[in-house]
Amino acid sequence: MDIVYQIKQKYSTFSQKEKDIANYILEHKENIENISITNLSKATGASTSTITRFSKKINCESFVQMKIKLNTYSINTTYKEDELFSAVYNYYTEVIEKTNTLINKKLILKIVYEIKRAKKIYIYGVGSSGLTAQEFMHRLLRMGFNVSCITDSHMMIINSSILSKDDLVIGISISGETKEIVDSLRVSQKNNAYTIGVTSFSNSSLSKYSNDLILICASDFIHKQDFINTQFSTMYLFDLISTILLTDEELKYKMQLTIKAILK
């Protein structure tokens, strides 16, 4: 596991000062090799002892070792202008590979079972996660599922307050800390609905209110200055679930009916 990925995975466990260090490193990782611990302290407002403690949290013996690992990462992921096509390709390949290592086959099959048994399915997401939620809803609709997508925070809480044990809620939050999603899953779980969290952080607030938690690669921490799809790992997950669902002949038949209806 490379050092940048370790920072992303442990991000939710950091203190605020450690998050300031993490944010600085993730945004300036290509130039971190030339910075001293004193200058990093000034840039982030964190003490040198906090920086040292941060280094150890990401499995580095010292600040110097952290810089060495970051320098290695930078060499492997920095591209010249004429290599932009390869850079985007390699970025998406990295996201898929890392998401694939996080996916638990037995858990995904269990999620498929929960989707098929649910009386009603609700998918929650805000911002770009809301767009992904809508896409997944459309796929499930075309297989004949009773499913709705909710992207409004008030409607999420209202809907969650009237759920029952026969309902399934899927909440998408890459950070695992999106307040609207966390609050809605908390209320949903209180009403005995089955809750599934989709996030990149196992120790996030979302995990507390998820009967099942699916981990994906936190692609939103990579290349923040570029126009990169932060939902790519989530869509990869939903592609996988959709493909498994379509091995069911009845669901496949319903999908074919919707295709014929659209083509007429």
C-alpha cells in the first residue's frame, strides 16, 4: 500500500492538526521532498512533534522516511505535459485496482441478496454522490425494483423517519462524514431499515449507522486541481453489483423489456 493511499485511508482518524498536515501533503506531494520539518510546521500550523506523530501514524519511522516515501510516489505519478493521456489512463487504472483490493466478494453477494429481498430501496447522496445515486437508481428501476433516489437533505430525514424493517437504504459518502447522509442513516437504522454505507473510510461516522459498509478508493483526494471524476470508484462498485444482479434471469428479462420499450 503506497503512502498517499495510507493517508487517505486513515484521514478520518486524524486530529484536526493532523488533517491540516495531510491536506498540505496531498496538495503539494510533488514538492514535499524539498521541505524541512520546520517549514512544514510553519505551512500547516502544526508543531514538529505533531508532524513526527503523524509520520508514525502512516507507518513511517520518522519525518525523513515519510519524505523519502512521498518522493518515490511523486516519481511514479508525475507526468509530463505530452503524457496527459497516459496520466488519466493510469489514474483510473489505479482507482479501479485499489477499489478492487478493498471489495469483499462475500459482502457484495450479501448486498445483492439484501437488494433483492427489500420491499423498497432508497439511495441517498448529495452533490456528485447524488448524481451517482440517480444513475444506480435508474439501473435498478430497469430491473423492476421499487427504488427511489433522494438527494435533498430534508427529504432524506423525512423519508428515513417512516421506514420499516422491510426497507433498504444505501447512503453514499466518500468521506463518510457527510452530515445529511450520516443523520439519515442514523434515523433509518433506528426505524429498523437495513442500511448500507458506501465510503472510503472504515472508521468514519457513516460506519456507525451502517449494517454493512462497502469500502471504495478515495479518488477525490487525487489531483484536486484537475477535472477528475471523484465518483469513478463508486460507479465501478455499482457496475459490479448491477452485473451480478443481471445473472438473475428474471431481472435480466425485465431489463430487456425496458430496452425494447425505449427502442420502440
